[in-house]
Amino acid sequence: NDFLDKKFAIVYAGYLSEERNIEKIVDAIIIYNQNRKENLELHFYGRGPLEQYLQMKCKEYQYIKFYGEYKNEQLNNILKPYMFGYVCYDNDEMNTILCSPNKLYDYVRNGVVILANSNFSISKFISENQVGVCHDDYIYALGELVKTYQQYKDNTINWRLKPVPNDYGDLIGKMKE
């Protein structure tokens, strides 16, 4: 059972800003953890305008952790121990509506189940592959993640085992030529 060898925690590695709904996920984890025997932890890696806010929350809540800046080559080692990964992009700009952030693939490649807001393209990826929960009500989403973790975790493993579609394989082959 993966609960034994993964941290009962959500990881976020990236830019720490209001646009990523950092404060919203922090508020949700605080509410979610009320009256629970085991707290779901929330761990942040990165830099940005909300560093001081996170440092303050770490002092208030022992299950919120802030580790600061990281190097990209450290990312896989950072992500591997976590059960859940958080990603959030708004639906206000074309650039973020149609985005497919590397973070999605980094999480799935490392066996991390995804918690995301209802961004169009992120929701499409997560829905098609059943590798997490997309919902704008984070408290609801947290409950769903914990309840169906093993199913989503199995799907991250299956996703990693899928062959690269032929058109991508052809493209990769041409790039190597």
C-alpha cells in the first residue's frame, strides 16, 4: 500500500503567487485538517511574492512547510516521496486556459496524484487519464483525493507505461536526425 511509503502530503513546487491560489489551498488544508487524527501536510518549494505569507503560516500550523528555492535538477527527487501534487492556473487568459504545464507531467512521471483547479486543459488531461481531481472547491477535492488515492495512483503508473503515440515517436525520430 502506497500510504506506507509516501508522505501524507501535498507538494507544490513553483512560483509562489496569488495567481496560483496558494492562499486558497492553504485555507483549504487548514479547514480539511480540523478534527482529524492525522493531518494532511502541505509542502511548498519555490520563490515568489508569497514567501513571507508561507513562512508565517508555517509558524502557525506544523503541517504547512516551506522549503524555499530549488534547482530544476532536484525536482524529481523532491516530488517522488509525495502522494499528492498541487497545480493551479486560472481561466482568465488564453495562455493559461490552453496551457499544459510541465508540472502535470512532472507529477505523474513521479507517481504523484494531482489536485488542480478547474482549468480547461488541466481538467481535460486529468479527466482523460484519471490521475487526480480537478475542482474549484478544494476541501471537496481533498476528500476525493484521499478517498480514491489508490485508484489515481494506479492510473499514474499506467500512464507512465503507455507507449508514446506514433506521431510523437515519428517527431522525436525526426528531431534526432
